[in-house]
Amino acid sequence: MRLLNILVIGALILAASFVYKIKFDSTLQAERVAKLRGELRRERSAIAVLRAEWAKLDTPGRIRGLADRHLALQPAKPTQFESLDRLPERPPAVAPAPNGDPIGAMLAPAAPDTTGSVPPARTR
Amino acid sequence: MTAMHAPKKPAESRWQRVLRSLLYGLDVDRNVKAKARLGLAILAFAGIFSVIAIRLVMFAATSEGHGGRRSIAQDAVATARPDILDRNGEILATDIKTPSLFAEPRKIIDVDEAVELLTAVLPDLDATEVRDRLSSKRGFVWLKREITPGQQQEIHRLGIPGVGFLTENKRVYPNGSVVSHEIGHVNIDNQGIAGIEKWVDGQGLAALHMAGLATDQLQRPVKLAVDLRVQYALRDELIAARDKFKAKASAGVIADVNTGEIVAMVSEPDFDPNNPSEANDPNRLNRLTTGVYEMGSTFKALTLAMALDSGRVSLSSSFDARMPLRYGKFEIHDFHAQKRVLSVPEIFTYSSNIGTARMALSLGVEYHKAFLKKLGQLDRLRTELPESAEPLVPKHWGELNTVTIAFGHGLSVAPLQAVMGIAALVNGGKMIPPTFLKRDQAEADRLAVRVIKPETAEKMRYLMRLNVEKGTATRANVPGYYVGGKTGTSEKVVGGRYSKTKVLTSFTAILPADKPRYLLLIMLDEPEGLPETHGFSTSGWNAVPVGAQVIERVAPLLDIAPRFDLPKADQMLLVSAKDTR
């Protein structure tokens, strides 16, 4: 009878300490969740501020002012557009001069089968 | 024997016996009673302990919920709104969080000290007003909305009891006044009071605010049809035009004729939505939706489409424009008088009032009225924007009204309404209600109503193109873009009479004319003649060149490639006639 009592008391203490540990852990976790939530909220509002700032820096009016000040570009005229299929063929590649003669090198690769994708046949 | 039994009960004195019988009754066994009492006591204690145990469990279970609940309350006070984006996802309106200062007057100990400290940190705060607010008996008062984090820090350090901060959402418009008339603006409580902002509230957001559930999450951004870059370019050109021609106002719309989307809409002068008090100035209202105007010759396009669609008039018909048209005591003249019989394309390119008036008369008053009704010119046009104006329709519509309305006088419509009507004439004959929200082709087709035959639309495109090649709108002939268009100059009514000097000029362009994708409307209110326009203030000298500049600038943004191998207008009609056969 006495042994049973001691066992029960022991089990009680064990259970109590176990429950306390769980409770302590859960409190820690809950605090962490609350902290992360607060952090998320702060980050979200920071993102919102940055997005608004980016949108403000990205307005066409501001970009135009900067372009006028720093770039030499002009608005594209209708005549400056061209479709891809009207592009001319790529000019044939210029082969290195065999003996350091630049004009000769320019004349040399004029072989009939030389195109943009077929490199000129090397002599020698 | 009786004497032997007696000792079971302890000897009691007589007095004790009497007392007992008085307390418990005469013949009661106390042992039985005691057992019942014990049971009752056990029950009571068990009950008390179980209540304590349950409370303990409840405390343990709910204590960590505190932090979460507070944050929800903070979000709820801030009436969050969805972002507004343009068609490419650029931000037009967004929320940022700002702290706001409030006080609980009942908790404030020393009002004078609090006022002194607060006004030291926030110099723009009115001291007497703050004192009144803090001395009131209310539980909660706002002191200042939207303070800076630095000010918040300083006030926090003062440590005044009964003063606190709440985080609120503040609406910001990074683009300022560029898209002001479309998005509208909000009040200090973040409720929409104009434009798309008000429309958003109408979509159930207002109810969410009332319930305090409008938090940052769960809010889908609103995507508009407007293209920020096109809008900026249009506004830039219109501001320049307003200055150049010293006009009272300038306005412009670019609409997608196939879906009804409004890609850009500007009405100058406009306002900055970050500073809503500007919006109340009547001069800054949106002339395209809330103003009604006599559109002038632009309406001739509608009259011609009606005549061609009726089948009783063809492109080779002709009308007598030799003499001014007399009607009662009125006489209708032509601005570019030719004094001869004009064919239908000539009536359009010379913008003949007499010709269009005769054309409308030949079809009759009722037919004219029914056609304009079908094209939505006689009813109020409703869009997402809450602001709209009712057209001014004559009460008794007689023959004289038909004569004048045929060339655009005597009927005032909102310019956006005219845009909708003309878009229907050129896109193949389908009328699509305009929208400020993004819309796809399938949805537009579902909403479309056929108003004229596709062949008539083909002829209208031809006429518009012809007018740019050799009519009143030759200055709009931007090389490579095959523009078609119709000019309009209407005299404004000043003191009950038509003024000769104050005019409203407009230019309606379609782009490209052979297969229109966009419709552009430019409107100038009271432009003045300049030396380089030889003193003329008609549309061909101001609205048309502005339209040409806009087209040259926005066409690449609208993904329209320039083409230089296009036929003349006359050949275009032949080609399309072959196609339809």
C-alpha cells in the first residue's frame, strides 16, 4: 500500500514536470510566433514604402527629365523602324591578311561560296 | 435488561436531551445523517476544484493569443485598400503605413502640460483646439493623423499618459496628377470619394471597412486599362497644346476600338490626388465624362454612317450644296463653301453642313433619332467612374433639330460618348461600352451590340482616311501610320448666341485606318488663332497637328509598326471590296 502511494506520488511529480516543460516550450514558441508576426508586419510595410518609392522614381516624367539631361537620344521617328525580314544579309567575314596586306585581305575572301554562315576557305 | 441497554447511549443529562430533541427532532439517528452530509461536502469540493482546474486549463490555452489579437485590431483600424495598377503592372495608387496620434482624454492627468509638450513637438498643431479636445469627456480623440516616424519617436519619449499611436494606412499616388481623373482620390479615412477609388468602395470594400475586416491581405490589386506611358505622352502633348494655343482647356482620349478599353484619358487642367482639395475646383473637372459639348463636325461621321447604312444613300450619291440651306428664318452655310453639287465623299472631306443636313432630312426625323439612340448618344453613359453627365437632348425634336444635329449642333453629349459612337462606326459596326478596367477580346465580344453593317464600317474607314489625304485633316497625315480622321469645330454658345470667335475644336483619329485598333480624340476649348496658323482657330490648324504629334509619339508605345507600302484611300476601298466578296 505504501509502495503504491510512493509510486503514484512519483508518477505525479513526473507528469507535472513534463506538463510544465511542454507549457514552457509552447510559451516560447508562441512568443516567437508573435515576434515573427510583428517582423512580418514591419517588413510588409517597409516593402510597401519601397514599392511606393520605386513607383515614384519610375514615373515617366522623372525618367524623361533624366534622359533629357544625361542622354543624347532622340525620340524614334517612324522611318527608323524596320522589320526583321527586311534586314540585309550579314557581310562576309574578313579573313586575316596572309602577308600583312590589308587591302589584299579585303579582296581575298571574295570567293563565290562565301556567305554569312559559311566562313571563307582558308588558303594554305 | 433495560438498564443494560441504556449504556449504549451515553448518559445524558435531562437538559442535553431536551436540547437534542429541539435541534434534531425526537427520534433521529445521527450516523445516517452524517454520511449524507459527507457526500454533499465531497460533491461541493469536487465541484470547486474542477472549476479551478478548468479555469487553469483555459488560462494555459489562451494566454498566448494576446499578441495576435492586438495586431488584428491594429490592422482593422487601418482601412486598407487594394493597389491600383496600370495595364502593365505599374503602380498608380498604393498604401503605406503611417502612425497617427490619438488621446484618451479621461486618462489625461494634466491637460495644460500635455498641450504644451505636444505643441512643442508638433508646431502646426492648434493649441486651443487640442486643449478643447483633451478637456472633452470622450473616450477617444484624434490629435493628428499621419505623423512622421521621427515625431512619433519624440512624442513617445515625452511619456504623456493617455496619449498613444495607431498605425493607419495612407494612400499615395506616385504619379501625381498624371492619371488623376481616372483614379480619383480618397479622404482622410481612406474612403474613395471620386473616380475608380469610389468604384472600388462600391465593390464591397466599404462593407468590409464597416465590419473592420479590411486588412492588408486578401486584397487583389485593381488592374486598369490605362497605359501609364501613353497617358503621360498624351498629357505632355496636351499641356503643350494648351499653352501654345492659349486654350481654356484641352482634353484627349485614346480608346481601343475592339475592346472598349480606355488606354489613356487626360483632361487638362487636372489635379494632384495627393492633394484632394484641388479636385473641388470646377475648372479642374473631367471634361470628357462630366462635361457635355456640341461636338460639331465630328457628328457628321454619325450622319454619314446612318445614311450609308440605311441603303438609301451610297458613296456615289450626290447632294445639292449650291445654295445655303434655308430653314424658316435660319440659313445654313458651309465653312468651306464649294457652291456645287457634292458627292458623298466630298461632303465629308469639305465638311459640308448643307450636304449633311440634306442627307439627314432625306431619311427623316424619326430615323435620325432612332439611329442616335441606337448609338447611345441620347442616354447617359455609365462607366466605372461615378462622375457622368446626361446629354442635352432637345425636348421637341423637329426637322430643324435634325438639320442642326446632323452637323453637330443642338445636341450636347459627353465626349467619351461620342468616342464610343465613332469607335462603333469603324471597328466593324459593334458598339462596345467603354471601360477603364482591363478587358479581353472575348468579354468585349460578349458585350458588343451590332449597330451598323460591316460594309458601312468599311466605307467609314475609307472616308476617314480620305479626309486625311485630301480633306480638312491633312496635317494629321503622319507618314507610316495610315491615320484616318474627322475634324470638328463647333461655335460655343455665349450669352444665348453662337459666338464666332469662341470655338471648341476637336479631332477624331483612327489608327491605322485600314484595320483600326485605336481611336484618338483631341479636344481644345477656346483655342486662339496664332501667326503661324494665319489667325485661324479651326480644328485643322490646332487639334489636328496636336493629334499628329500624339500619334507619332504613342504609336510605338501602342505596338503599331510603321508601314510605308500602303495604298491610297481609293485603292483601299477596292481591295476591301474584293476581300468581302
